[in-house]
Amino acid sequence: MKRQIAILGSTGSIGTQALQVIEEHSDLYEVYCLTANNKVQLLAEQAHKFRPAAVVIANEQRYDELKSLMADLPDVKVYAGARALDEIVEAGPIDMVLTAMVGFAGLSPTIHAIKARKAIALANKETLVVAGALILQLAQQYHVSILPVDSEHSAIFQSLVGEDENPIEKILLTASGGPFRLLPAEKLATVTKADALRHPTWDMGAKITIDSATMMNKGFEVIEAKWLFGVEAEQIQVLVHPQSIVHSAVQFHDGSVKAQLGVPDMRLPIQYALSFPRRLPLSGNKLNLFESHALEFFEPDLEKFRCLALAFEAIKKGGNMPCIVNAANEIVNRAFLEDRCSFPQMADIIATTMQKATFSATPDYDIYVETDAEARRIASELLR
């Protein structure tokens, strides 16, 4: 029997590469459902190619357009809206849900998938950033596996296979440094979205590429690592590694360091999450250490990249503070992409939102939802 996969966010960078993996191993995997937020045309094209049981467009205003594009596929059910996303992941035939949606919107369907006892391939880092304690509690309650898809967390996960009895001393979380690694801090005020979208090693969606440029993405990955691997923030060290060959590493009590290396290709961690514990063949370039030359590692500049510092501050504060940071970041990220704020203003607005939003030390799901709405409102007002 082929494993049935639901892809939340199939038209994004992770989603499209996941479909490449599934196509390459069509004897093992089958797409049960595909979802997107707005990209109706691409979603319809994917549906025509992979023939899922269902498709969901989150933006209900695009439903009629999608329905029209799917008219020649009467066997594929077409749904729309946030509620449809929550319901589709509960479908009986689904074996695994790949959560590749961007932002807070991925939280609710992930919770529904866990409660339906579906294995989770987690690419939506905001789920753990916003509600890590809740997600882990639910995963334990419903006996659900959460397999990381981020290249860094997949690398850590791979380094920990077979090390169940050995405690982690330190996680070494690598970062490319983004496009502004060598740019003097005083020049950041004049960088444009075009500059920020020129990532030196990875091909990603616009939102995550901007987060990489501010290094907020790495801050979120620190929070994610804390929950995934049961460590404290003090045990996570960020290393700027421009070559993006060492995807991350783990240091143990005896001083040994295990790392996972590879070319910058997101298909590898996607496939590993789908196939674990097996390793399947994968087309494409393989790592050639003779061509890699020097592998460099530097400490991040927390004054220059204030977003990373703010993420560490949020971890130490705990409670709903990471949720506040995530909501404010989503607002300023979009504003920067729409030329409504400068690069340094993003960190300024996030910091002010952290001060103004209502703090809760012991949030539940309802508080996360309220916090997200409040922080978005505050950040939006600060943009005016």
C-alpha cells in the first residue's frame, strides 16, 4: 500500500519540492490532498498531475475560480476556507501530514492532524515557535511522531539517531548568514527587498528569505530546536556557516560532535521525513568534499541582527512571548516586502510590540489566538 500524504502548502517552496520527492518515489507515496492559500492556477496544475482525492484553497474568495479550473476532474473534491483545512487533515486514509504552510495559519490544522493521530512532517516552524509546549503535550497524548523537515532540525535529528541514551551537551545550529552577512551595519537602512531576497545559498519563498536576511528565521529555529530536542536555549549555539554544507551538529558529553553534511537541497530532509527510518535514493547533486574547499564558522553579530537577539529574549521570557514575536514578525515581514518599512524598522517594531502586548506565563490555545491578534494589531499600528 502506498503511503497517503497530505501536503499543506503544496504551492510553496517546500510543497513543490515534496511533490518532486513523491513523484520520484511514486511506488511508495501517493498524494491524498493538496492545499494552498492563493495560488489557484498552480494548485489546479498540481491536482491535474497528481490526482489527489481533494484540494483546499484557504482563501474562500478563490473557491469559484479553483472549482472552474477543476471542472474536468469531477473525482477530486474541492474545498475552501480555514475550517476545510482543519477537516481535511482528519481524513481516514491519510498517513502523514506535511505542514508546509507559512506562519501562524499552520497551527490549527497541525493540531487537528495530531488529534487525528496523523504522523507530522513539520516544515511550519511557527507551529512550535508559537505553541511548542501545547504541540508536544498533544503529540505525547495522541502518540504522534513529529519529524522535522527544516534542514537544520533534520540534521540534528539525523545526528541523534542511535543516541537515545546519550544526553545532548550542545546543539550547534548553523546559519548561512544571509545576504547581509558582510554588509556594514550602517548600510542596512538602505537595503531593499530585492537585496534581501538574494539569498546566497538557498532557494526559498519570500517570507522565509526575508526572515533569513534578518536572522529571525534562525531565532525561530532555536525555539523550534528547544521543543523538538528537549534542550534549553543555553544549550543551543548558532554558528554562521556561509557554505551551508554542515546543516547542523550535536555535541555530546564526551566531546564528540556528530554532524550531517550535504549540498543545499531541501528535497533531502523532506524525503528523510517521509521515509524515516529508511534512506531512499535521491536524484541530483551529491556532496563532493574535494570541491567544498574551506568550511567556515563565525559567531553571529547580535547587535547587527537584532531579530536573532529578540528571539533569544523571547525564549528566556517564555509563555506567549514567542507568539508575540512571531505575530509582529509576520506583520513587519509583509510590510518590508511591500516597501512600507525599512530593514532596521522590522526589529524596532518587534521589540516595541514585545513591550506592549499582554504577557501570559501559562497560555492555552485560546490565549495564543488572542495574543496573535493583539500583537498583529499593535505591530500594524506602529507601522502607521
